[in-house]
Amino acid sequence: QVQLVESGGGLVQPGGSARLSCAASGFTLDYYDRGWFRRVPGKEREGVACVSTAGGTTTYADYVKGRFTIYRDKAKNTMYLQMTSLRPEDPDVYYCATDVVPSTTGVRWYVGADGYWGQGIHVNVSS
């Protein structure tokens, strides 16, 4: 069964850090361009970070550059999103996905027709 399962998150104080995990089953994560999105109230999900299967090139949205890092553990078939300097205005639900098409020109990121989504996980930044 093909599945992406996120874990981590929870309640984090402003300025704090959190690490999200995305474990893949039923397929090899490294074979896909993969990354993270987050839910913005009243809007489409916005792209956060992506890593390409060809060469491992990483792409970050401007609003997380320098604060978030995407990486993976090939042996565990899992990717991670390390988040630092979290802000109360950072959206609270994060999703991992495959077949991610990022953008560096302001165009909305999207997940291709053959992509998979995780179920979403909450990260609440609050004091």
C-alpha cells in the first residue's frame, strides 16, 4: 500500500524549532521529487521546500529560506523538515508530498497527477 505518514510537530514556542518526518511505504521516496507544503487559511496549500530526485537540488520558498531545511534518510525511506525560528504567523498544518513541482518565480507550487500526499500534521507556534 502506497502511503506517506507524517510525524513530529506539536506545540512550539515562538523562536523554537521542530522536526517533521515523512515516512514512505509501498514505494521508494528517492525516486520522486518530494517536498513539503503547508496550509494557509483561505488559500491553496503553499510550497515550503522541495528536493529533486536528480542531483538532490533543494528549493525553498522565500518565506522559509534560512529557517527550514529539507533532508532525507535513504535507509529509512523517510524525509524530514527541520524548522527553526518558528513564528506565530507560520501556518499550522504541514503536508509532505511527492511529484512536487516547485517554483522560484512566484508561481504556485503544485503536486503532479502521479503524486502522493501525506495526511497532514499540526505545528502550533504559540507561547
